[in-house]
Amino acid sequence: MKLIKTPTKGMNDYLPGETALREYVKNIIVEGYAASGFSRIETPSVEHIENLTGKNGGDNEKLIFRIMKRGEELARAEESGADLCDSGLRYDLTVPLARYYANNSSKLPSPFLAMQIGNVWRADRPQKGRYRQFTQCDIDILGDSSPLAEITLISTTAGVLGKLGFGSFTIRINDRRLLKAAAAYSGFASETYDRVFIILDKLDKIGIDGVSAELLDSGFDPEAVGRMTGLYGGDGNADLFGFAGRIGGEETARIARDIDTVMKASAAAAGNGFTIVFDPSLVRGMSYYTGTIFEITMDGYGYSVGGGGRYDEMLGKFTGQNVPACGFSLGFERIVGALSDMGYKVPRRADDAVLLAEKGLSEGKTLEMFSDAARLRSEGKRVLVTAKMKNYGFQKKQLEAEGYSDFRVYSDN
């Protein structure tokens, strides 16, 4: 039987140049995160199925790559009709982080600034910028309930994007508590909030009139719909304090003040000219968010390249006691894709060398060549030792494309 040479659907092979770009971007991100005090950790790719299906991942729980039990456990499950799965591939890095913290909190500082870079898997429908295996780059702050956590996360992420050459991007910010206050003010029943928010999240695509029509078509009370859409104004836009003021209440005003502080301080801390705006229609799909939420969009791209928020109640499901937590995740694949679209080239060192051996090189010259290679590598240079091809011009052109600039030919002549 002839084997299949293409990757599994929704997964990718990467050529050397693509891999070099991915590693370069990853290193920039890690350096940027570390510069803000985040410590790198690792968690397993496989997670307990109970954790993955604990109603923390929203729609992602429908996209789990499940792993069947093994050996006798599988046989017993088949006989008894029990669940055949006991684990699955992680669909994000947040749920594993919560388990990790619950298991290791006594050994960790407080607050704990965590950095994770790793693959995640979702059985999604593949399309541009969306894969079934992809890399996420997360930073999280556990144990800090103040706006300092949000400011650190947003400014660090914006700074990393600036170092990668992105200047034209927008960070949108909202708060799930404001959304709930708006829904309560409008008269929606609490059990309907998620349905209302799913429709509201479409505001930037269908406009305020489209949101109103869809809410009415879904059977919601016209008076509640009118009050909700009235909060957003005729064009669907609303300024922070005007929006909070129409809802009313001291708690709503306090949340608005915190958001304003986060926006101003984040922009000042990052200092690379990005835009940060209040967006009262931003929802974020994860059900575990409890407070501030944020998302990054770039000019010319119809999807977000990162997002996050506060999830103060997730850790309590592991420890029995809530711990304040907030995180920001960068969409690594989308960032790399955007750089590729821009024709971005990985900076190369000028002293990367190729040592080429003429055909029939003597033992003495061969030893000399490898001795030179060892010396150059000890000086920190990248050195390739290879045979000189008959078509040297073509060979040199290919090597120059890989970043080599120093060519040395060894022969017995």
C-alpha cells in the first residue's frame, strides 16, 4: 500500500526557511516576555479529559482530540459501556496552567508570572490562519487582582509586537462585568446572557441594526432589545464613561475607571504607538472569563491575532479557593503568517560561513577544513561543511538565500 505523503488535514510541514522564521519569532517573543519578569514553564500536551470538559473552554470543548484508554482499561470500558476516553490533547494553554498552579503553588512565588510556548490541538475546520495543530504563546499572572496585571500583560504583548515590526495594530478592551451589567439593565434574564452576548459579538460585522434584528428573531423581548441597543448608540459605538454612565451604579463606574487606567498605562508602558480602544461589543468566547477581556486586531486582516482576559474563578475549581488570574495569548501562526505576507526576512549574521571541499580532497586538506570549522564555531559562527557542486554558481545562490555570506573553498591545488 502506498503511504500518504501529505500532512494530516489541518496540520503543516515547514521548510527550513519557514522554520527559521518561526524560531526567530518565537525567540523574540520569549525574550520580550522574559524582560517583563515572566518565567517559562512547560505542561504536558495531554490533559485529563475531566479538566478539558469542565465547562471552561466554551466551544473548544466540542473540538477536543480525545485519547482512548489503553490495554485492559479500554477492554473493561468497552464491556461496561463506560467512557472510552480518559484524556485528550490540550485545546489551549490556560486550562493546563490552572492545573499546574494548583499542583505546584506551594513552590511558586506570589504573584506568579508564567510564560508558556507550545502546541495545542483543535478539531476545527481548517482555513487560512486556522489549523488543527498550532502554537500558542501565553503569559499569565496568577495571584494579582489589581489592574497592574492587565497593564503588564497588555504592555508586554504590545512591546513584543513592536519588536517584530508591527506598528499598526489595535488592542480592544472590555469587561465581562460591564456586559452583564448592560444585560441586567436592559432586562434580559441571567440565563440568557450567553445567547445575547453571542449575538452582540457580531456587532462589528452586522451593525447595531443587524444585532437588533437577530435578537428579535431569537425571541427576546422587544423592550429589552431596545434598551440594550440604545446603550450602544445609533452607529453601534459607545465611549467608555458614557456607556457606563447609561447603565449606572457605583460598581459600574469603578469598573470603567479601572479600564481607563489600564488603557492609559498600557499605552504609556509599551510606547510603540499602537492603538488601544474600549469596545463594548467585545465578548470573547471562553466562558471562564470573569472580568477584563482584550483582543488584538491588525489592519488588513479580518481576524484577531491574540486575546485574553481575567479568569478569577478557574483556579478555584482545582483548589477549592479562588485565585485571581489574568492572561494574554498571542496567535503565533497568524503572526508568522502576517510576517510572511509582508515578505519579512530573518536577520542573518554577516559571518555565517560555508567551507566547501573540492572533489577528491586529500586527507590532510580534509583535516584542515574540519579543524577550521571547529575554530570558527568556537567563535560563535554558524559553519556548514559540504562538498562543492559542479554547478557552484547555483549552489552558492541557494546558500546565500539561507543566509551564508563567507565562502571558503578547500582544494589540493
